[in-house]
Amino acid sequence: MQSDNAFRESFVSHFKADAITQLVTTGPKKARLLVSRVRRDTPGHGPAVRPAETDKTIGTTFAVLLQLREQAKRELHVDGKCVHRGSYAARTTSIVNHAEHPVANLMSPFDNLIFVVSQSALNEIAYERGCARVNELRCPLGGIYDETVWHLGNALLPALERPHEISAIYAEQVMLAANTYFAQTFGGLRPANEKLGMLAPWQLRRATEAIAGMSEEEVSLKDLASQCGLSVSYFVRAFKQSTGEPPYRWMLRHRVERSKSMLADSGASVAEIAILCGFADQSHFTRMFKAFVGVTPAAWRRTAKL
């Protein structure tokens, strides 16, 4: 199996981009899930041809592209034939199958997210859901506007822009949600008729204690699900059903609540409390605290000490 770095590079090496940022997580089992933001601010890129030998080492893969800005002039060739010529509007989603040897002639500046969806990832998602396999992803060649894809893409931008602030559990959660949505919407995945319940008290206790006691690097959805004897997808949905929040947001809320006692009762600085409570730095802590509480940590501390 390729290293993560080689895996990342194999899907972007053919772009002459001004900036590339990437995020790799794992699927329900072992499949890797990749999203790349690829940006070029000047016209005239020309053809983007992914090396054919990379397909042989990785297997069947699909690319789901989300345009973050309008791409005014572009051609798409599949198996040597031009199948689309024109523009892709901002927020447009399109899909290519790498087995069909796509070649994109990129004439205008572009900024897009490229989700790599492998057949192995689709198989894992279908297996966890108790569904028939999905063998392809398709959407109109000119692309479509899909509001859910747009929101999922935007939910991943902070992880691409400020990776030191985003925990693995958040990246896993959003990437799994995105790939599951692709399988359902563009592959026809039909979930089994399972009745979604809440976690049993012991499962909820074990999960919340594990999340509260872990550092950013230690938290893994697969580990949490395994401790509860559940699949990853079922665990995420049952956790939200039980607590009202997905695991990542519950973790953030717990850390914010923990920080309140330190702000009120200790002489530690805001920067010190940020690190002690598991935030990347003071800036990250301040943004998250304000998002949950409505004021900054410093302002809350002044009020708490009155």
C-alpha cells in the first residue's frame, strides 16, 4: 500500500497549481478518504492528465469535484472524446471516473475541492449500512448544484486551512458523511431498514468518558465505535441521537465547560487554559468559546469574578 504522502501526491501531481492543501482520513475500516483543495489564479493551465500507472496501484477511483469559484472555460475529455465544453459555475458538483481516463483542459483560473472516492471506500460504507454494493458514481457531465455537497465542502475548509486546530474526530466525521452522501446521491446506495436507537447507558458512558479523557491525536471514531461494539456509521448517528450533538461537537462543548472552572477559579492565563483544555492555541480557544458561550473567555472571566 502507498504511504499517505504518495497517495496524496498521486491525485494532484498533474496540476500546475498556486496552492494545494489536502486532508486524508480513513473510512469505516481501512480505505483512505482524501480531499484536496486545488487553486490556480492565472489562466492557461492547459491539459491536466493524471498518470495512468497510478490507477493500477490504487484501484478504481472516482473524483467528486466542487467548484469554489466559477471556472469560465474548461473542456472535459473522457476516453479521448470531448464530453463537455463550457463553464462550471461556482458551487457546481461534477464527477469523473478515473478508469475512463479523464483529461481536463483548464483554460481559466480555478479553485475547487476534489474528493477521491475509491471503490474500497464505497464497499466499506455499503457493508456497514447493510446495503448492496455501489459500483459507480454518476451525475450530469455539466455538473449540478447540490446544496448538501456545498455545505459538506465548506465544513472541511477549516480543516484544510487550519489543520492544527481541527481534531481527527472532526475530519473523520465530515469525510465519512461526505462519502456516504456521495454513495447515496450519486451511486444509489439504499440504507437497510434499520431502526436507529440511542446508545445504551453503558455505551454512552464509555464513549463520553473516552472522549473527555483523550487528546486530539488519540480520538478516533473507529476506536470509540469499537468500544461500544458498533459500526462507525451507526455509532455516530446513535451518539447524536443520545446527546443531541455529534461526537466532535460534544467534545468541544465539554472542553469549553471545563475551561469555565479554570477561568473562574485559577490564575492561569487564557493561553495556558487553552492548552490545558485541549485547544490548539489561544486563538482557537477564543473562537470556540465565543461560538458556544457568546463572549470571549476574557470577557466571561471578568463577569465570573464580579
